[in-house]
Amino acid sequence: MIESATFYTNKLKSLKRFYVDLLELDLVEQSNGQMTFRVGESEVTFKETEQPAFYHFAFNIPGNQFSMMKYFIKDRLSLNWEDGRDEVYFPSFDADSMYFEDPAGNIVELIGRRKRDLFGDLTKESFLNISEVGIVTPDVAGVGEQLLDAGIPLRKGTDIHPNELNFLGRGDTYIVLVPPGRRWYFSKKASEVFPLEMSWNGKRIGIDNDGNWLK
């Protein structure tokens, strides 16, 4: 499980309004230059920087509330489109996804896991946890080996593919490892390298400004 993820932004105030006021997630902490909000069992932190940055990350939601969540999101902002549709079903994950961008340009995905149900009204508890975090690095092979050594398995096969999209993880939690220049699905943006940190089952994981593994 991804307990926490830390990203960087030059739009801290706008992101606070977006996630706390618009999406109604709980603000856990706010101090000079950073803020943290809760996504179910996980926490997301944004730290202020002068340089713009954007990431791809995803949150799990209950599969039976996907339609309710889609109505909730569309009432507040515009969904991204791909091939004439604003949602997609992934048979290999048995999950439905919708995508949107926040004020910093982060590509946010909501993944409705069809095997996870939550009955009742849509609430902040409908955001279950961080599902995916994209790591962009020119050293896909090297960072991939570090992730494997940290005990995070490759979803299919045993070899990291340096020029392709790699899923590492299990169940409903993954790291999406990609090289720069790959277009993010449901977006016109190509992947770029930006620093990030996260905690995966208690292990500290991350990359620096150049996409190198944090030591």
C-alpha cells in the first residue's frame, strides 16, 4: 500500500482549494510551503517550489459508486476525453477509470474497482487510497531494479522495459514507471521528470530532480 506521496508545485494555494474545498477531502496539515490532505488510508502532500511540475497519480474508489462519483466530479469540473469517451474499462484490472486535471496540471485518475463496494451515499470515505503514482525517469532500468530490490514486484514478467510503461505492485496499488516523452493516457501531456517521494509499506521511495533514485 502507498501510505503517503509527496509532490511539488508552484500552485499550492490553488491545489488546497481544489482538493479540500472542491473535492471535499480532509486537510491534515498546513504549514509554510506545504499542505497535506487525506485520501482514505493514504495521505498526499504538496510542497511549494518556484518551478512548475505535474504528475500522474490515481485514487481508488468503490466500483459500485463509479457512476455517482462521475456525477459528483462532472458537477465541479471537466473530465478528460480519449477517443470520444470520458471513461474507460480495463479488463485486466476489472476496473473503470475517469481522468481530470487539477490546477497544477496533474493528471488525476479515479479508478473504480469492481470488486470493491461501499454502500450508502458518496462521501469523502469514497476516496479509498492512493492507487497509482507515476515515476518518470531517464533511467527506467536502474530505478526499476531499485524498486524490485525494495520488494515491489513487476506486474507482468520479470524484466523492466526501459522504453515502455511498467507496472510495479500488486492488488490495487501500483507504481507506473515510464521514460520521459511518453504521452499520458487521457491527456495531451507527455511525461516529464519531476522529483517525488512516497512511502510504500513503510519503505521510502523516490527520485530527485534528474530522475535519479533517492539514497
